[in-house]
Amino acid sequence: MNAPAPEISRPAKAAKPAKAPFSWANEAKQWAVLILIVLGVHSFLAKPFYIPSESMVGTLLVGDRLIVSKFPYGFSYLSPSVPVLPRMEGRLFGSMPERGDIIVVKSPSDGADWIKRLVGLPGDTVELRDGELWLNGAPLLREARPDTEILVSPNSDCLYAPHFRAIGSDGAPVCRFPTFRETLPGGRSYDTIDMALTNRDNFGPVTVPDGFLFLMGDNRDNSLDSRVPPEIGGLGLVPWENIVGRAEFTTFSLDGTHTLNPLTWPGAMRGSRLFKSLR
């Protein structure tokens, strides 16, 4: 007769730790930390920016999305994304931009973020003669370039200049703009659009005072920049404290044919403008 098999003792299962009860206070703390991190990055490291107008055509198109770094020129009372600081002069860890930088500033006329190119530093004398930019008494090198062609879309439709509409080599309608390349002292160059002689093509001379900047749009005929006083909707001379940051690169660009339906987004993407350097 066989002996009964010995019983095998099984270890007792460890008791599961009690689940902490839901707490609205803990949820609020976690959301507060997340919001502070986002605001910190947005205020002091980098922020996204959307191009809403044609003032920088030649370099930037309506519908471009880009990244603006917040730290290259230091920080001012306008740096926080939430306006919590009183007005004060100067910048913490401040440094001047370089001529040719594309920068975002707080407009003195409406307080919104505007994007332009820096052409005049404190002490520079800026003048335009028949569309030709002069700096400190000397004209910049200005060379005619092949016309800039932009495919017609809801975001680039040439409505303000219909006579510059044309048909591209592939049969598609395009906006075709006269283009000139300017070269700054030091060799930095960029393309500008100059469609016709306008009242803004003759300006100055104006000497930029200490603590101010002179900015211009690359689309010289469609930019309310430092040539236009804030009292009538322009930028005028921009205080150093109003710098928001430096444009670094595009992330993507939409031509305006998209809707709220995500299926329309890929077709609206301008593939040639993905991650395009602005430096």
C-alpha cells in the first residue's frame, strides 16, 4: 500500500497594497506642475510661431510654422508667456542681435508678436533711395535674381498684386515676384521682393538711437516695418526690450487648402518647406 504523498506548502500570496483614493488636490498639483513646465519652456527656451501675413515673402510664406528660440538675446520683462512682470529697462543676460537675423518682437503699436529682419543696430544710419537700402552712408550690394515663384493657393493668392500672376512651367498658376538679393556688411545675404516703386522706397536717413532696432520685412512693398510709425499701425523703431526671440527653422507649412478634417492635412503640406533653416 502506497504512503500518501506529502503535502506541498504554497507560499501565501502577498497582499496587494491598497490603492490610494482619488484626490482632486493631487490631480490639480500634477496639472499645475505640467503647466509650469510648459510655460517655462515657452517663456525661456523656445516657442512655436505661425506666419499670418506676406510681409516676409521671399523668405517666409503665409502658413509657415516655425520655432523661435527665446534665449539668444537674453530675457526682458516681456519674455514670460504670461505678462506678469512690470515694465523695466534692459535685458537679463542680454546681447544684441546681428544684422540679418530674423527676429520676433512685440509690436509697439498693438502688442502682438511680429516677425521681421534686423537691418539696423544702435548707431547705424538707415536710408532707402528708390528701393535701394543704404547703411551708414553706403548702399548695400543689391543684385537682381530670378523671379520668386509661389504656387497659387488660399494662403498665397496674389490678391493685392494680381498682375504678378502667371503660369508656371508645369501649367499651374503661380505668383511671380521680382526678387533682389541684398548683402549686408560682413557678407550675410538674403532675398527681398520689390514689385514697384512706392512711397516706402524712399526713407530717411534715420540714425538708430541707443537701445533701439531698425527692422524691415523682406517683402518691401507689403510690410508695416520700422519705416512706418506705430501711430499709424507700423513698427517704428523697436526697443531692445521688445525682442521675443530669434527665428531658427520652419517645422512645416500648409497652403490653406486644408479643413478641420485631418484627411485633408497631408495634401495641404508644402513638402519643400519642412525643417527649413532660417539662419
